[in-house]
Amino acid sequence: MMADLWTVVWKEWKEWLFRWGGLRKEGGLLGVLVFAGVFGVFLPLQMGLGWVDSPAALSYWAWVPLFLVTTVIADSFAGERERHTLETLLASRLPDRAILLGKVLAAVGYSWGLTMASLILGLVTVNLAHGQGTLVLYPAKVGWGIVVFSLLVATLAAGAGVLVSMRAATVKQAQQVLSIGIMLLAFVPIFGLRALPVEWRVRLAQTLGAAGVNKVLLIVLAVLIVLDLGLLMAAMARFRRAKLLSD
């Protein structure tokens, strides 16, 4: 199973990095280098120590893998369908779970790995440019929070994305659906809170304040784990080779 899983992961990585034009076009290796340059060098240089000290770092780095996943996961099945390679893939000896989980793991590994690489590169940049001889690091809780939450968010996006891609006719259609989902995820809570009566918002703020930051983060962590498992189970339940070929 592990060998089959790695076969699918390696296949996906090679296609994303080299089929999309390598260093010559947008995406592929060029996209990776541009992303690392922006989030690992340019922004840390601009923000200085605030890149590390800002309490918004946790929420910021949790969103980054979400957008990275959506750039590749839409291609997982819809892209195979467009290129007429889905039939060959499904006719292979690879087990269903290896195909599905391999594509999910490839997207998570790509996005989370690039996020971690940019995070480390950003720390190096801040230390070289603004460290003044002292070692600058994220606070322990923030650092571990970034690692864990970014991984869970990447898995969430990959689980949702593979469900969409399995049923989408084209990559563009899958990307549109995922883009709408991200917008809803970003803006519905904001406008939903604003729509609540003032006394409800005050009560909610008091409840969260009484619970404390650590307890709230643990609740969010538990919710993300449940959602991740639920989406992966739903994807495995809906993965049917005959259905994928007929869509």
C-alpha cells in the first residue's frame, strides 16, 4: 500500500512541477521559486521583526496552504479527465485508496512543505536582516500552532478539493467551485457576525474571553480534525472507478 501511495504522490509532484512548464511558464518550479521569494524573503524584509512577533502570524500561515492546495488539487481528477489519462490511471493495478489518498497526500505535502520551507526561509531572512546578532524565533506556542494548523488546513482543502475534482468536468470548473468555497469560508463568518444583534456579539466575545485563547485554539483544532476526517471518509465513500469514467 505504501509503495502504491508513493507512486501516486511522486507522479503528481512530477506533473505539477514539470508538466506546467518547469521554469519557463507560470506555475511549476517557477511558481515555487516566486512563492518562496515573496513569503520567505520579500515580505520578511519589509515587515522585519513584526514578521515573527505579530500575533496574527498563526492565522496568516494557516491561510497560506489553503490557497496553495487549491492551485493543484483541482487538477487531481478533473485534469486527468481533460487530458484523457483518467482511464489509464483507473485501469492500473493501483488500489482505489492509493489513488485517492495519494492525490490528497501529494497536494498536502506540496502545500504544507512549501509553507514550512517559506516559514524557515523567512526566519533566516529576519535573523540576517534584523537579528542584530541575536537569534529571533517564533514564540513556541505560535511556532507549533503554525505547523499544526497549516497542516490541518491543507488537509481540509485537499479533502474538499478532491471531492470537487472528482465530479468536475474541467479543471477550470473545479477551480471556480473551490474559489467560491474559499470566499464563503472567508466572508460568511465576518458578515454573519456583523448581522448578529449587538447583545449577541457582546455575549459571544465575553464567552470567548472567559474561555481563554488556549481553549479556543484547542476547540478549533478539534473541529479541524473532525472536518478533515469527515471529508476524507466522504471522498473514499464516493470514489467509484466506474462513476468517475462515466462523469
